Amino acid sequence: MNFEHELFHGTLIKRYKRFLADVKLDSGEIVTAHCANSGSMMGLKDEGNEVWLSPATNPKAKLNYKWEIVVVGDALVGINTSLPNKLVEEAILDGTIEELQGYENLRREMKYGENSRIDLFLSGSRDGKPDCYVEVKSVTLSREQGIGEFPDAVTSRGTKHLRELGNMIEQGHRSVMLYLAQRSDINNFKVASDIDPAYADALKVAKDKGVEAYCYKCKISPSGIKADRNVPVLDN
């Protein structure tokens, strides 16, 4: 996925009220950008970090910029949690995600389970595989060199999703938990069990039922973000 417009480079002043960030652009102008990330953003929101903002394209948008990328050490990290579903969809269609090939149909945001919506639903397998429910989570946290982690805050909603993926297995379907790391500096992935033990336990239960768990890392630059390759999911 290429960004629609050239990004603006600047320096983070602060992130606050969850969805707002003040940034000093290279021009010297101080602007407030929308932060499309409801997580804690642990390790990403330090004052002085290099950031890139995209210009707002929706004329109804209240803010003129959206925070897209932050530099942490030598790594570029995508923080916009509205992008992973689109990135995973593109990676399925172009063959990057090998585990999800062979389906004729792809639907987005389909209702299922306990008043939920599945991120991606695959059907019409050419080789007889069951219909597949795919839940996507954005991974930005990395506290150990080379290891991506999820979640960065307690997520009861994420725990609910794992339970519902397990229910789909019991109904004869296929379920996949797909972690998309919007950073290129990881070689492994694990659940942050110290941050959310309930989520870690729920993933173990889901995997025991047959839910598949994969993690793909991304290539990131100020021109675009693309899912790159599979990295191992470590047991806790």
C-alpha cells in the first residue's frame, strides 16, 4: 500500500487524549494530528521521536493531519491501526500470505459470533478447505530486540475475539489469528502475557481448539507499507 500523498516529516511533542498528537513539522509549524491508535503505544510516544504525518483527504476531517509512522531506534513503525486489515487483504490477494491462499471469495467486516464482525472472511476454497474466519491485530510493541509483542494494553475485546474464533472451529470452520507487525525490525512474535494474562490464556485455549496463529512483519517507508514475510509465533 502506497500512501496517497507525500508525508510530512516532523518531531513528536506529545500524544494525549489517546487520539491526538502535537507535532513540530520541519517547517517549524506546530500542528495537531489525529492518532488512529487506541492502544498504550508503549515505547512509541516519547517526546522528540521522528514522525511522519499524512495530510487529511476527507473534507469533513476535524484535523488536517494523521500520524502514520514513528522512528524508534533504527526502525520505522506504523502506528495507524486502521491500515492492517487493508494490508492483510492486499497480502492475501497478491499471494504474500501463503497460509491464506486458495479461496475464491473475500468479504470484509462480516457479522458473526456474539454481535461481532470478523475482519476478513474467506470462502469458496478451490481445494476443499473450510470457510475461513480471519481476525487481524496490529503489532507495534517490541520490548526485546527482534521480538514483536501483542497486546500493548489489556484487551478484553481481543480476548472475546479469540473465544469466537474457537467457536467457529467447533462449528466446522477454519479460524486464523493474524498478527500484522507494522515494523520491519522483528524476527519473532510472542504474546505479552505480563500485560494481559487473560489474553495469553485465551490464545492457548483457542490454539488447542485448532485456531491458527501467524505473524507477518512489514516493510515500511515514508512512501508506503507492505506485508513482507512470516515470522515465528513463540510459545510463552
